[in-house]
Amino acid sequence: MAAVFLVTLYEYSPLFYIALVSVCFLVTSALVLGWFGLGVPVILRNSEEAESSTRVLKKRMRQVKNPFGLEIHNPAAASVTRGVTLTPDCLEDCVLTCYWGCNVQKLHEALQKHVYCFRIKTPQALEDALYNEYLYKQQYFIKKNDKAEKCCQLAEDAQVVDFGPVPRARYPLVALLTLADEEDREIYDIIAMVAVIHVPDESYRLSCRILYQYLLLAQGQYHDLKQLFMSANSPTPSCSDTFPGESSTDRGLLEKAGLAGDEPELQEENSKDCVVCQNGPVNWVLLPCRHTCLCDGCIRYFQQCPMCRQFVQESFPLCSKKEQDEDESTRV
């Protein structure tokens, strides 16, 4: 019997060795793939690898202080004939300059000149870059932390009731905030802010709103300031919020006019906590959808945004763990 078994094993030994080597190869390959975070059959994963195998890239952010803030007071009452009331909120003494009927092409050329030619640190620098392609200018000096309302209105002799059909050659209103003191320009990375504001007129009666905000840096770059979609117990204004009196028809006209943004059209629940575990505080911003809805513990489990299901390309935290601990200790 033993002789028969040995003879059989000898005859089939090549197949035995081939099968053994194949099994070892498969197991080794699975371990290597799991180590590098690639796709591994679920049966070969352990419990610690149940989280997402593909890590979402963490975007490296640089914290800067923005000295400028600008809001529209009572946007439902604003119009080209009645004017617009702006509420600045600046950390330093600033100059608010409002340009009515600013040429669209010249404005974007001026932003490019800030990058390649000269820095737009003062209202005069912007006017030189615009070649004075605007209809009317108003200027206000803003004291540090002064939140007094400033009324911007076209001159009566301008006789402008609308800015023509779309595509328009002029923006209704462009607000420029610049630092008044030259020494402050050496302290802050951000030296100016340009806000493009839509104002209702005879052609388009859509409610007043800030369309774009550009932050101009001292190094020669400029960035488009975008708002985050964050849930909160007290509703905060976002690009997707609608003002009183705006209907779905207005939304369609806004898209037709090319003034609508690409923000998600979903209603978010009011909550300061993570939308997944409902326990940890929201801290992570998901890109490109800009939803801020996950805590530090849940961020590693998601490759898709839990709010809109869009794939997450990058993410970054609102504050570090150290800052969170300091904030909690301050509250206590």
C-alpha cells in the first residue's frame, strides 16, 4: 500500500508542486496589493482593512488671514435706480471703491495684469488697468472694524436703467476693497478684494447678489473665493441660498443669463455634527463639491460625498487637532 502511494505521489509530483507554488503566489500577491492599498478580494482582508482601501488625497492648505469682508444689506430692496447698501467688515483701515458699469473684458484683463505686469494694491492701479472703462465711481474710507452701511448709487445724470441684454459687456457693480495704509500691505498676503455684484435693472430683475469674489495676493496671484456648503443650527448664507421674492422662474433666468453658479441644489439638514455618525464635529471639506459634512473619524471611510454622492478628489481640514483641543478647552 505504501509503495503504491509513493509511486502515485512520484507520478503526480509536478502537478502537486505547481499547485503549491500557485497558491503561494496568489496569497503573496493579495498581501502585497493590500499593503499598497489596491483592490483585494474581501475574503482576503482582515477587519482593520474594512475601511476604504483607496485613500483620498489630503490637500495641503496654507492658512492666511483675509482682512476684507463685504456683505449686501437688504438685497431684496437693491436696484440700479435705488442703489445698493453694502456692509464692509475689515480688520484694518481700508478703502471701498465702487465702479458702476465696469467693462467685463477690461476687468478680467486687469486681473491678468495683476499676475503678469503690476500689482493692484490701490484703486488707482485698478483704474489704470481698466483704462477708465466704467460709468461712475464712488469711494468710501472704512475705519478698522467699522461695520457702518455704505449706500452705493448711480449718479442721477447717468440716466442708466439697465445694462443691456445678455451677454453683457458691463458688470452692473464692481466693489474693490484695498488696504489704506502701505505698512499693512507688507503684513498681509491678501492686499485687495474684488467683488462682482449683480444688481436688478429693467432687463433682469433677479435679486441682488455677489456673483464672484477675487482675492488678490501680494505675490501676484489671485484666487476665486468660494463658499462652503456647511450645515449649521443657524442658517448661514451660501451661494445656493435664494433671497426673498426669488422664484424658480428667476432661477431659470439666472441660468439663462449665465449668472448661476454650479452649486448643488439640495436642501441640507441643520446640524453641527457629522452627517454620518452624528457625534463628532464637522471638520473636513470635500472637493470638488465643497460639502463640509464629515468629522475626523469618518473621513477615512468615504470615497464619495455622503451628501451628493460625487467622487472626492481631495479634502482638507478646517482646523487641526491641536486647534480643536484648544477650542474645546476654551469652551470649558
